[in-house]
Amino acid sequence: MGHDGHDHDHDHGHGPGHHHHPHGHEHGHEHGHEHGHEHGHDHSHEHGHDHGHGHDHPHGHEHGSGPVAEHKAHAPVHVSTFVVTCSDSRDESKDESGRVLRELLEAEGHSVSGYRVIKDEPESIRAMLKEAQESGARAVIFNGGTGIGRRDSTVETLQGLFEKTLPGFGELFRMLSFQEIGSAAMMSRATAGTYQGMILFSLPGSPKAVRLALRKLILPELGHAVRELTR
């Protein structure tokens, strides 16, 4: 993913995978700074996004009043999601980011209606959106393919399909990244938007970037965003 501080996302997958049902929760003590360029191989440029210990509970309890609290109170607790990894070098057995996505989503009570590892190609990405829609998913989370390399096309493909863009998602993700990795965060092209009744997220391919986006942004607002989408 260029030098976005997470991953160079030139890691474009080996065709569609099969549905996967992960078990357990993520535990661990992840420290350190992993550097590298993901050009055809998965050398994550991950700068220690995860300092978690034990279970992570991004939601907590909603306090206060007002429109936002009222909307969240009526937001769906369980959202059907679809996870897609765009990679030329990863398959399901090597796809840590896809595993992290599924485990964190399910730990928060959301369902994963499908999981695929695909090449970072516009045709494959569009096919995944059709499959996700047929599965009943309300949110599709892509990881990988967000760099500035020649093969990185996830962002352009999705942005060409968005009915409404959520610029705040990318802005907040880069702000959070900047707090941890400094100026390299400007290379991140994480984005989000809506498409045919679904909300789409495009994340860097590094597991630590995926954890950051889910814990700080996606999980706290997923139900709220889906409710707003259907109003």
C-alpha cells in the first residue's frame, strides 16, 4: 500500500475461496514495527496498530441523549457482513487479515454471510458485490488493494460504484493512523461508501490496520450506519 504505514497492498489473491467459519477470539500481545513493501508478496508495512490484550470491546455502553444516541438505540445489533480479501499472494491459509475481520465481527455478534480471497481486479470485485448482495449482506468489508501500485485497483473500482461516499471514514482512519505511525498515514487510501443497499469499506491489507479500523470506527458505528442506510 505505498507507504501508508500499514501495508503496501500489492498482495492480490489466488481466486475465490470457500466460506470460512472461524472459532475463538483474538488474544495476544502484538508489539513492534514491521516494515516492508507488499509488491506481489505480503510484506506488511505495519506499525504496531494493535496493542490489545485479551478481548476487545469497542462498543461499551451508550450514554447520553440527543439524535445520535437515539438513532443508535434503534440501530440493529446484528448485521450480516461479507468479507473480501484482495490479494495476489494470499490464500485462505495465509489470510490473517481476513481471519481477524471475521473473528472481530462475530465476537461483536455480527454474522459473516460469506468470505472470499480474490485477485485485485475490477471484474472480480464487482462479482463479489453481486455475491454479497445475494447472500443478504448489509455491509461488505474489503481488505487489500488500497496502495498506489500499478495493480492496486480496489479503491478505484469501489469509488466508481459508490452511490454516496463516506469521506469521514477515510479521514478518521488516516487521523488515527497518523497518531500511531506519523506522516506515512497520508499514503493510506482507505475509503467507504454505499452501494445498492449495502455499506462498503475498503481497508489496507495489514492485520493491524484492519484491527484499528474495526475497533475504532466500523464496529462502533456499523449498526447505526446500516439503520441510516435504510431510512
